[in-house]
Amino acid sequence: MIGAFLNWLEHSFGKGPTPDGQSFSELLLGSLNFWSLLEGTHLIMLMLFAGTILVVDLRLLGVTFRNTRVSTISDAVLPLTVFSFVFVVISGTGLLFAKPVFYYHTIWFLVKMVFLALALLNIVVFHGRVQATQASWDADETPPTAARMSAAASLVLWTLVIICGRFIPYNWYECGKPQSDFINAVEQCKTSEKGEENMAGQRFDAKMTGGQP
């Protein structure tokens, strides 16, 4: 059902009645200047967001700015973090809208979403539980274990999010190419436009299995 909806979104939503009409997704992907602006904005804002997260996490780990209160550091960079994150989400949604079917059948994007969910969950836990006791360790050169663990998890998870996002353009794992059954299953290649091919050279596609392309 999700695949069918994304296929409609990419190829039919907003498409005019003429034979050469294009959907909104196709128009966005085919736009030269706006697409470049959207992708560039996403990358720049992602670097700003990751940079502010890095500053706070290193302080929580007791690596940098050890003589500065944690609250002083976080209050200084938080506006930039929120600002950049808003633009990352907006631009990322635009990129996803341009090629929803491609992303849905790309393992790097799917894994990125898992790490992204874990990173956001870590933020919720930190602000909901760990930060509740911040007044007692705000000026400590080395914050307590819970804060350091949250910071370490943040660094690892956001790094993995960025790495997976960087790998998305590469076609190392792509539907229609010979690859393991596990990759084919995760990418749901049987329902993709390119179909599925396992390492033995056997091919399957939506028509053969009765699925929706």
C-alpha cells in the first residue's frame, strides 16, 4: 500500500491531462535551479546542525570547554540548532518528495530513518530525564555518566545518519541488480519498478508476484 501511494505521488499527483504532462514530483526533480538550491540548502543546514550538536556533545563528554557551564554552551548554540534543524527537515522533505519511490526502495535511506528515529529518541530522553538534574552538575568539568552516555550516543547516531545519507546516491545496493535476499527484502524490490534479482540470477517483479509497482 505504501509503495502504491508513493508511486502515485511521484508519477500522478498534480499531473496535467496532456500526454506530456508531469507530476509535481517530476517537475521538482527536473527543475535545474530550484533542485540545486534545495539540495545545497539541505547540505549546508545539515553541516550547521551537526556542528552545533558536536559542540554541546563534546562539552557533555568533558572534552572541550570544561570550565564553561553546560547551560552556557547549550543556550548559545540552541537557536542555531533549532534554526538549522527546521531547514534540514523542510529541505529533506522536498528531496524526498522529488523521488519518493527511489528512496522507499533504497536501503541506505531506510537505515538512515532508523538511526534518525533513535537520535531523536535520544534527544527526548536527554531533555526529559538527564537534563532534569542538570542544575547539580552544570558547572562540573566532567558531567555524570548518564549525560556522557547520551552525548556519546548522540555523536554516534548523528554520524551514522550523515554517513547513510551520503551513501544514498551510490548504487551499490539497487533493485534490479543481483544482490542478497536480505537486501532485496529490506528494499522490497519485488514491488519496485526494477524488480528483484537474487545472487543466483533469478528475477522477480511486481507482475510475476501480483504486487503493485
